[in-house]
Amino acid sequence: MSAKADILDQLRCSVAAIERGEADPHGSRTGLDTPSLSATSGEGRWGTKSHCRGVAAGKRHRAAGSSAEHPKAAGPSRGTFSRKATDDPCEDESVSPAEGKTADAAFQRILRWAAVRERSTVYVRERLLRDEFAPTAVEEAVARAERVRAIDDLRYADALVRTRLAAGKGLRDARSEIEALGIDPESLDAWQEHAARGREAEVERALVLLRRRPPRAKRAREAAFRKLATQGFDTDVAASAARLWHEETLAAAE
């Protein structure tokens, strides 16, 4: 069984427990300290693989029996999205025709997305509507996913900041996305931790990017500034880093 499928089974088990009013067997989804799949090994963010094996096996057994009784109709797959449309080449969007466009089908799709990485409510709404789910089904599914904490905008925003920083990028675009969720970026732990390092540390991060991947252009300083701007650095940081990098380059050439 693949790591993603294992995580999805664990996620569904946790959802079922929460909706029955029981404790989540894989730990609380509250707070922002739960690691995402991208930050962990194959165990992912929903606990160890030893949990819910029996439940997962039972689901697969029942699914196999159901397939034998009700074989899928022949025809083209519904999962023919382009990479630009899916925004994630590792996602499997194939859906059985029997799944339909119900709120539960939308909810199950959210769980599949959440098993890959953190998702925002804006993302799942847009994707479900684009996939032709009815607005009422979308809202019901999103509300259910929020209720069981499969998606959480605060958790997503904090993960977004950490991911951008880990990739060596600036936070300008992340700020805009987080504010669009109705969240103050400066209220996030990850943002505060980064801000505490100061402006000089941010300029140094920009310099590291330029040293690692220097621009190739006649007007090198302007190219460096544009490169940093496209990587999400604020304009004042980009200008300072571009100037310092250009001075370093000239000095090395002498």
C-alpha cells in the first residue's frame, strides 16, 4: 500500500472517530504544530501506519466486493486534468462514475487532497466548483472538512510561510494569499519567528539565492533585482541584495 493511500486511510479513520464524538486515534488536529506530509517521512501527518490497519483492510475488502457486484462503466477517465489545471501532478483525480457529484463525494475528494499536503478553503472551493460540483454540495463538504479539521486555514497559512522560507523565497506573495484568507500574516508563529531575525537576515537570504543562481544578463544588477522580485522578496530587500551582489561580482572580477 502506498504512503499516500495509507495516510488517506488513517485520515478517514480519524474523521470517522471525530464525527462519532470519539477522540482522534491519530492525535489532535488543533493547533499549528502538526507536521504536513511534505515535512515528514512516509508516516505523514496522521500518525503511525500501525493505526487503523484493520479498518483500512475492511474498507478495501468491501470496496472489492462492491466492484464485483457493480462493475465500473467503460469510458474515458474523469481524471484528465492538465498539470496547470490540477496544480499538482501527483494527485489522482480519477473518480468512479458511481461516485457522483454529491457532498460526500466532494468531501472524499477534499480528503484525498489533504492527504498530499495542507489545503486552504479557497483552494478546495475553487477546485470543487471547477470540477462541476454544485455550490451547495461544495459548501457542505467544506464545512464538514473544517469541522473535522481536515482543512484549516490557519494551519495552511503557517505551513505556507514555512514552505516558502524553506525554498529560499520571499514572502510577498504568501502575504497576499494569507490576507485573502482573512488572516493577519503577522499573527502566525512562522511569520513572527522569521520577522524576529530582522531585515539583514532577509537581505542575506536574497543574496544566497543570487549567489546560488546568478542572473545572466548584460545589465546584471537590474536582472538581479527582477529575479528577487519574481521570487517574492519585497522591493527594498531586492534592491539592497541586488546592489550588494553586484558589488561582490565586480570585486571578484578585478
